[in-house]
Amino acid sequence: MSGAPLIEPGTGDEGIYVEGREGYGHIKSYVRRAGRMSAAQANYYAEMMPKIGLVYAPQQVDLAAVYGRNAPKILEIGTGMGETTAKIADANRDNDYLGVEVHVPGVGALCKQIAERGLGNLRICQHDAVEVVRDMLPEASLDGVHVFFPDPWHKARHNKRRLIQPPFVALLASRLKPGGYLHCATDWEEYAHQMLEVLSDEPSLLNSVSGPSVEPMAGFAPRPDYRPLTKFENRGIRLGHGVWDVIFKKR
């Protein structure tokens, strides 16, 4: 068994990160937002999820069997409305992608993108990401993990809900192969520095940025070509807002 801290299941919607204790869950990093699917999203959801949906179950899955091939496997946590995820999968068809999202209209929108683009290398699991990683993904099974623009929970009393916390980063690291990468991105500067600190403190990870760099960007990576700019990011850049990428590799 890995030395990664355990994130134990619980019966409620909230809980705490614990190591080796039973009866507690993790603090949810999301709320289930209200929202209706469009007719198109609902139709594609009904058509595609039986084909490309990975149903949550508390047992490990054989990812090669899920995709029917041996290829690099990339986990994307929080696919939003799916446009970026679909673009990445479309541009990198030699990789297989697993998108994890709880927002039903977002899942429907991504189903539409998968159908229209003919993406055979993208699957969706509509479930809590911590539980998917903890219960379904074997150790050393992933070549990469994307966590792009997670909810910053910017109020101090809500910071505990942030997804990027030491126990979850340790769990993600345990699922990466040696040389695999964990890539986080945010447009919230304070959260960016927390991400950098948490990933730096994980002993099994190494910052992809080597050598000294100029403050205030020390430790942050340039945006790689595989992460496309979103329309919100482009708008933020025009307004002078920052975006920070943090990319670490498994030792």
C-alpha cells in the first residue's frame, strides 16, 4: 500500500481529511449548482453517457480495458462546460482522457462535444473527484493530471474547501507513474501560491521549473501548448488579470 494519507469515505456531504481513521469523509470542494440542461445537452447526455460514461463504483478499474488500448492516460478534474477538455482531447488523440465533473449541464455539454468531434479517447465520470481517484484509479496508473481553474473559495472561512490540499495532492501523486505530471492552473493569485506551496511540500513531486526565475513568478510554469486559452482567460488577460500554471512531475 502507498504511504499516501488516506482520505476516508463518510456518510455525509462534508467531513475532514484524516489519515487512517474511519467514519470521516472529505470536505467537498464544490457545490451542486442549480441549472437546467438545454434540449441538445439533454439529448446528447441520454445518447452518449451509456457509451462513454464511467459509472462510479468503489473498486479499481482497468483503464486499458476502458479505452480498449494502451495509451497515456490523463485525468482532468472539473471539466466545466467541456470546451477546453474537448479541445485537448481532440488535439492529442494518442492520449486517453478521463474527465470528472459533477455539474449535469456541463456533462451534457461535454457529451455534445464528444459526439460532434468524434472523440473516442475521452470518457466522463460524473462523480466526486476525490472518491473517483481514491476508489477507482490504481496506483501508478496515470501519465498526467489536470486541475484547471478549480473553485478558489476565496473567503478565508471557505479556504478549507479548496481542492488542492496536502492529502489530496499526496493521493494524486500516488496515482501518477514516475515521470507523470500534475498540472494546476488558476486565475486567483493567493490560491496559486497555495498550490505552489502544497505541491512543493509533497516529497514525491518535483517542480518542472528548474533554476531561479524572476519574482513574482518564481516557481510558476509558462502555459504549455496543450492547455488552450479559455474565453474567460482571454478576457482576463485583456483586463490585465494574471493566470498561474503550476506543473510538477512525479519523481
